[in-house]
Amino acid sequence: MDDYFAKITDSVNERDLPLTVWLPHSSGPDFVNASFNEYPINKIILSGKLGSNWYPLRHWLGTYQQEHRGVMDLYQHSGYYVADNQSAIYASYLRSYRTAITTTLIFQYVIAKIFEIPSTGALLAVNRDVAPLLAALGMNEGEHYVGFDRRDPEAIIWWVNDARNWPEIDRIRRAGMELVRERHLVANRVKALDLFMTEGEAVYQNPPTLHLTSPCPSRALPDESACQARFDRESFYKCDRWFCGAHSLLPLWS
């Protein structure tokens, strides 16, 4: 990657380079190496980090799972520095279930699981706060995934576990798998990045009417003022830690 950027920017003045480009997460090869599962486990799988600071709603789902093991299983988060085969193992678990549920961070952020889950053929269930961003990527609620209200996640849990809804769920999860495998793999993002660097063309555009809203209140943080205080604190910390791209605005010293 370093060699690629060195070559592509060699003849370009740094001040002429665009500041930012939206390059969403994607699904990797380990998630797409099997066919659609016609006979999945009729339960929900919850996976990922359950920390209550950045993932309060997912943390609530983890607590809910402990009391509702008959409808939901938990795949323990294995960390971010794991063995080479861990993503393949994780993908095999996702593929085994009819539905996989996840949430955004406390921010409206298109996390990798949003693409990894449907690419295996499992139904993606995610809080609909992120729906406008997904629509900009061609992923539509009810067509490629199902959304749920952050204030009432139980409704979707019981809906996907109702056998009467399984034919519709199978239709949605198949469509979601086909879409992600066509448009949202790592290879698609590599091509988009190359196009941006060589032609200055951005493949992915934020919806022009998107207005970021507060994630408060939610089932995990029902008190709106306390939820907002948490959001303000955590978002400031994450921006301070990861710079929020502010380094792009700093002067380029010779």
C-alpha cells in the first residue's frame, strides 16, 4: 500500500490532493466463500465488542441475550489482533444462522459488520439510525436488511424468530447477500480508492439531505440527558484519540 501511494502521488503537489473521501467498510474474502445457506439455525447470533461506552445498544443486547438464550446466541469478541484464520471461523458462525443482529457505535457509523453479515447470507438486523447512509450505498431496509428502533429492539427480535416471517426473511437475506457480494467487497473499495487517487472521482457520496441526529434516547440509555452527556463525552474522546481527520487541515510544511 505504501508503494502504491508513493507511485500514485509522486507527480502530484500535496496541496492539490483532496482532503477526504468516504471509503466505507466492506466485506472480506473469508465471508463470501460459501453458497447461500438454505437450512440455517433458527436463532439470532449477536457478535462483536460489547463495551457499554461506544456500543451501549449492543451491550444491552448482550445482557438481553443472557436472559433469552432460546432465541439468541452470543459469539464472543475475539479481539482485533487475532490468528489468521479467525475471520474465516467467524464467517462460518454467521453463515450458520438465519439472522445476525448488530448496532452502530454510539455514533452513526457504517461498521464492517453491516457488510460482513449479509455477505455470508445471514439476515442483517441493525438499528435504523444508519439507514440514510446505507440507502446511499444501495442498501434498502426491507429489501436487503431489516432495521429496528433503537428504543425498541425487542420488536425485531421477536419478528425474526416468528416462523411465519421466515420466507420473507429468506428473500431479504438472499437479496442482501447478492448486493454486498456485487458492490461492497474489499475489491470494490480498492477500485474506488484507485479511481479517487488517479482521477479524483469519488464513488461513494454521503446523501445530500443527511442530517446527523443524536442517538438519544435508546433502550440502553433511556434517560435522554444522561444519554446525551455520554454521547458528548465519548465522541469527544474518540475524536481526540483518532484526530477526526483534523491532520488533513494542518499546513503542509516544506
